[in-house]
Amino acid sequence: MMRKLFLFTSIVSVLFMAGCNVEDSSTKTTPTTVSTTTKTTTTSSTTASIEEPKTVQVSVSTDKNTYHSNEPIRISVDITCNDSIEGAALRIYGLKRGNFYFLNTKKSININAGGNEFLFQEKTPRCNSCSGLRAGTYSITAEVTYRGEDIGDGTAKIELRQ
């Protein structure tokens, strides 16, 4: 019986020591573990950046209806827009013969919301018969582009005489 008691005590001791993992407290510190439970709620949503379309109205006018050789042309381009646009381009072209425009200029512009006026002064060709540009009715077009796309244009007609 004594042997059974010794064996029983030894087994309990070994199991106790294995379960407790007892170490010498003078050489090792036991880290403190803090258990934290965090509840996370995941919400899935998609946000699309939708840019309002720019509504642009362009009108072109000149200081008069009829011009002669080497005469100044004052061109007014009125642009009305529902929003401001920075970095647009305004191209004025007209007085076309074949594939060539005698009037062809382009510049960068900033458009404010509301009304905007841009003024240009150009000249008719020096000698209508020499240039091949005959007397007649010609168009002058203003074209507004933004990010490579045409967003508005307007045209005025003028009469060119020798």
C-alpha cells in the first residue's frame, strides 16, 4: 500500500508540475497578458466621384459685318458657363481657303461661373486677290475645349470685300 501511495503521490506531483509550469521567480518574470475584445462593424459602400457636366454657351460677334483688305477685325467671344473651368483652351479660326485658315489662334483661358468675355484683334489678309481669298461670306468660329474635348462653340459670319 505504501508503494501505491508513493506512486500515486509521484504521479500527482508530476501532473501538477507539468500543468503549472512552475519556474524560479528570481530569474524570470511572468508577462501580464491582457485580453481585449474588439467589436468591428464593417460597412461596405461605394463612392463615385461624379463631376457635373459643364454647360458652356459660346457666342461670337465682330465690331462690324463687312471688311476689306488688311483691315482690323475686333472679335468678341462671350462664354457663359454653369461652373468655373481652369485650363480650358479657346481657339478662334476662320477665313478659310481650302484647308488653310487665314485666321487661326489659340490660347489657354480660365472660365468663371457666369459670363466671360474674351477679345481678339486680327486683320484680314493683305491682298484678297493675291492670297486667293475671294470676296464673299466667311465664318469665324470660337471653339472651347477642356481636357481634350470640345465643350462649346459659336460662329459669326462676316462679309469680305476687295
